[in-house]
Amino acid sequence: MNIVVVGLSHKTAPVEIREKIAFEADTLAGRLAQVLALPSISEAMIVSTCNRVELYAASMRPEQACAELQRFIGECHGVSADELNAHLYSYTCQDAVRHVFRVTASLDSMVVGEPQILGQIKTAYGHACDCKSAGLVLNRFMHKAFSVAKRVRTETAIASNAVSVSYAAVELARKIFDSLENKTVMLVGAGEMCELAAKHFVRYGVSKVLVTNRTFSRAESLAESFDGVAVNFANFREQLHRVDILLSSTGSPDYVISAADLKAACKIRRYQPMFLIDIAVPRDIDPAAGKIDSVYLYDVDDLQGVVQSNLKEREKEAVKADQIVTQEVGRFHDWLSNLTVRPTIVALRKQLEEVRRKELQRTLSSLGNLDEHERKMLDAMTSAIVNKILHHPTRLLKQRDCDDDKLRYLDAVQMLFDLSVQPPSDDLPELPEE
């Protein structure tokens, strides 16, 4: 049995192609049933996010499976092969395992180390389980992928550095204040970036959120979502002395907060630290404010510099993560390879063992006067003969990888020895050491 992956991602296809072949959640049951009906597919799951659409499958005929899945994607969404094939990729066997492990560990994401993809793949796997399209192979495969992702996050710092402007602001604030508990945040402007940063601040324990905006109703709405307080834009400067952290993004062509405003606030605060994040372009806060004692002022370029530095750190950690992936690919491949050949080898060993025992018993009965030591020596000799006979075919079958040769060898062995082979299962006995 082999793992197969067919799909496309932000790396290979623009959004206009990705959106054409996206799978809606309410259609997944029917689509998975269609995939399972393909001749070469034994198990399947569908991953569909804004950045990637991928089909994972278990198949005894990986090359045939790739071709069938490629056709399925195009026909399912009414997209021609000419339009689609330039963007599709396909992986089989160890390459497929490596790809999925890297995707799940967020090494193939647009932002390396982002946590969302793991949850998305768990959701896709949940759909496959609900639809009973995931069996022994995909169950083991996905659980291994999840454990690889956990190992990567535990053993590397791939997710420890902020790589968004909003989160970089929070990371800097935590360095300045050590703890954000009992701190007050003011949002000047109610745009998406301010809202996202505020969510991060609230998550890390700030006690109060003040929101001001030229449109007061918008300030009220945003403040309500954080259990905060809306402040009238005309007099928000009078509240600056209450503020430990301020984020500003108004779209104003002129400075909204002057150095004089902040000097006055700092005096009332007795020069306790103030952290100011100006993510507006043009800037909202007079840069001269950064020269005031106890004021820490960062603009969007400063934050972008932090983000770029952190991205470089994540790339370094990604090298360590890839080493973990390589280790786990080998382990899963060993399990999967043995899963395919193990039933045949077990059946062959069982048959030869039955022949050995019968012939040994017949011989011992005819000899009659052998003592216990001599009987044990004959038993050991015949066992050694069987092991030596099985050694080469066992090694050959286990070494064959993802090609039709393995199937041909398995079919030949089963036919030549008239074996009754049970389907693979987790409770099959382990193969003896060679």
C-alpha cells in the first residue's frame, strides 16, 4: 500500500485557479464517495483551504491513482486539463509522506510556522472519518502527521517569533512591560489591523480597552467586542495619561497625536512607560514623541523590520524541523512497507512451518529411539533450514518500494505457494528479525 498526494497550493496556482477547484464542506461526503469509487483508490481524504486543495489517498497502484485523481479534480469542477495540469503536483510513496508531514508541520505554509493549517487538516481528517473514507493506512498516516507537527513545535522554535505586524506589536509590548496584566490599551482608529492587535493584547491579559474613532458608532461597536469603552474622538487626547499601550491607524493626512500631547500625558503619569504603535501611513504620531523619556514609539517600518528578522529566525528553525520530518518519514515508510508485505510473509512462514512440523514429526516417529537432546537438535536444524529458505525472499519483498514489482512479486509468491493471505491489520504479528 502506498500514499498518494495530488493537489495545488499558493506556491503553484494563483487564487483564481484555487477558488475554482475548492471543495465546499457540505459536498465533501459525496465527493469522497466519488474518489473511493475510482478503481485505484482504497482510502481518501480531501484538504481544501484558501491556500491549498489536496487529495490524500492510499493505493496499491500509485501512478494510476495520480492520474485518476488529476482527472477527478478537473471533471469535478469543470476545469480543463490544459488549464489545470500546469498547476497540479503529485507525490507518491516517501515523497508523498514527506509532503504531508511538512504541510501539517506548517513548513509548506505561506507563513512558515503558522498554526492554522494543523487545525484545517484535522478537520479534513475528521470529515474522512465521518464518511468512512479513511481506513487503516490513512488513520495511521494522519495520526503520525499530527505527532510530527507536535514534535516540530516542541523541539524547535518555529512558531515562537511574531511574523505579523499586529502580533509583532504585542511581542514588543511584552518585552517592555514584562507582563500585560492590568495594562490599558487605546485604539485610535477602528480598522482591521487595530482590531487584530487588540485581540492579541486581550489574549495576553490587558485589563482595559479604550477605542476612539471619528465615527463614534464604529468605536462603540469595536469597544463592545472587547468589553471596552468608546471615547469621543474630539477629546481622546485628554485620556492619554490613562494609557499604557496605544495603537493608531486613522488614515489622517496629518499627525493626530503631537509630541506636546504625549509630554503632557507623561507628566501626569509620572513618566511611567508608554508604548506607542503607529501603523498608519502617513503616520499618526509625531516622530518627535519618540525622544520623550519613558515613551517607546514604533512605526510600521519598525514592526516590519521585526517581522523580517523573525521570519529569518523561523527559516533557521525550519531546517531543524525538516530533519525531524526526515526521521519520521523513514519510520512511517518502514511501517507502511511492512504492512503491504507482512501478510504474505506471515502466511508463507506459517505454511512452511506447518510442513516442517509435519515432516519432523514423521521422521521422529520413524526413528523412535532418539533422546530429548537429539530431538531438539533436529527441531533446531529444520527451523534453521526454513529460516534460510525464507531469508532472501523476505528481504527482497521488504526492499521493494513503490512500484509494480512489489505487487508482481507478492502475486507470484501467493500463487506459487497457494497462500491464503489475510488483509493487513494492526494486530498481525511482527516479522522476525533476519
